[in-house]
Amino acid sequence: MAETIASQRKSQNQVKRIWMVFWILAIVTSVEVLLGIIRPVVLEDHHLWHMSLLNWIFIGLTVVKAYYITWTFMHMEQENANLRRSVVWTAVFYIIYMIFILLAEGDYLYDMVHNGYVLWDF
């Protein structure tokens, strides 16, 4: 009897957790869609490291969604701490690396197209 009650409580907690994550993901996605439709001029005109603030917000919201999906639906919260760290730090370094490469190469291509000269001579 006590095991049945404990399993029911655990099941109810899991359902609450899934609904909480669902609503967080729904709100983040709604914010992304609204920002994509509205495209505030203030966020598009201000730049940080050659990219508009709106793009940085999209990157941040995407990382938040990836975190919640991985943490909840891939059951990372229940795994060993070392496994969690290895997965999370690998993803963090990969995201930082990709942002750096995209910004560096994109800036170089932009200068090459608009200024007509090669900055880096290999």
C-alpha cells in the first residue's frame, strides 16, 4: 500500500515536471516567434561583436530551449554528475567555438564583399 502511494506521488511529480518544462518551452518559443515577427528596430540597430542584439537574443533563447530539452527529456538530471558535466561542457565549448567561427568568417566575407580586398592572405 505504501509503495503504491509513493509511486503515485512520484508519477504526479513527474507529470508536473513535464508540464512545467512544456510551459517554459512554450513561453520561450512564443518570445522567439514574436521577436521574429515584430523585429524591434532597437534590437536590430544595436550591434555587439558585429551581430545585432536580436540575433544574440535568438542564440540565447535557443540555448535555453536546448538545455531544457536535454535536461528533462533526455533524462540528464538523473545521470551521474561526471556524465552530465562531460555532455554539458562539450556542448558549451562547441557552441562557443561555432559562434566564434561564424562571427570570424562572416565578418571576413562581409569585408571581402563590401570592401573588395582580402584581409587574410593565406
